Amino acid sequence: MLDHAGTALRLMVAHAITGSGLWHVRPGPQRAANEAVAASLANGKAEAAFAEKRRAVLALLNMADENRTVAGGKSDDHATASVFARLLALPDEDVMRALTIVMGETLQAGSVVVEALGNHLNVDIGAGWQPDEAFFDLIRDREIANAMLADIAGKHVADGNVSEKVKTQKKIIRDFLCGENGRHKVDQWLPRRMKVPAETYTGRGGFRTADQWAKVRALFGSE
């Protein structure tokens, strides 16, 4: 096998898909804080795009159930051999398509690896995301709400509303994003926490994603 890297790649992908006595790979659970957040994620553009490519790979591998994941097998040797045989019959391009889906399904959400990958790929989250009610429901800190208002409407507007309740400041943010109640419409706003790499809104710390990224950022400094 040492002289047949393409075969080794196909065998590795087969193991990642089906598992074995030594391989234990499982898809991320995609848990959300509540039903509203879960629905927001499920209805997002990125999720729809990923699901479409996953269905194509499932068909490519002769896995008929379009509602299943590609990875997450039950460590069945026969299944591993079957997937391996199928991958041997496919060109490198299709094998890599399967590999990207498996990696996407098994990438650990919330880990610094996600930040590293996003930085390397220069991901623009704003291309597939827009603030919705689920997002606004999660904003409960007045200082953060005011910082967001400053990003969208400028420091003058934010300073004029710094003592207002979070609910009031979120309403002003919505007005700017929608262009309502006399506010000029602001397009393509992306919260700092959703940028790649992620940024913080306060100096208090405690934003895990940004804190994690700070520890490994130097490893990817050349990018």
C-alpha cells in the first residue's frame, strides 16, 4: 500500500464513512441552544447548499437514503469493503467530493480548528447569513448591543442611545437593517463575532471562539 497512495486514500475515506474496530468517526450533533436557533440554522443557505452536495455524494456511493449522513457507519467490515470497492471505481475528483462531505459532517463545531479552516479559506459568512429573530433573541447584553449599533449606525447614534434598554437598541438596529422608521438601510452587516477570524465587542474577554483563536493565530500568521 505504501506505493499506492490513491488506494490508501480511498481506504481511508471508506473507514471514515463506515468506521471499523479501530476507526470511530461520527458526525457533529448540530445541537442548538433552543428550537428557534435550530430552525434558523436548518433554514440557512449554507445548510441547504451542503445538503444538496451531500445528496449528490450519497447517490455517488449508492447510498439510497437521502436523509442520512455520509459518515457515521456502525463499524461493519462488509460495509467498509463495499464502500472501498465503490471508491476504487471512482475518479479522484469524486473521491475528493466524498471526502469533503465527510470532513464537513465531522468537523467539530466551536473548536479552534473551525477558525483555522475559516481563516485559511477566507470564508465570508455574510454571503450565506442574514440576521433573523433567532439572532436578535440571543443579544441580551446592553454593552454589546450598543457596540453593534455603533457598527451599523455610527458612534453618534450609539452614544445617544447608550443608556437605552437592550430591547430599544435592538429595535434601532432592526430599523437600520430594514431601512424603516426613517433610518437609512444598511446592507451586508456582519457582527464581529461572526467574522473570520472572530472579533470581540468588549474588553471583558470570555468569548471562547476569539480566545481560542488567539492561542493558535501565530501558526497561521503567514496567511
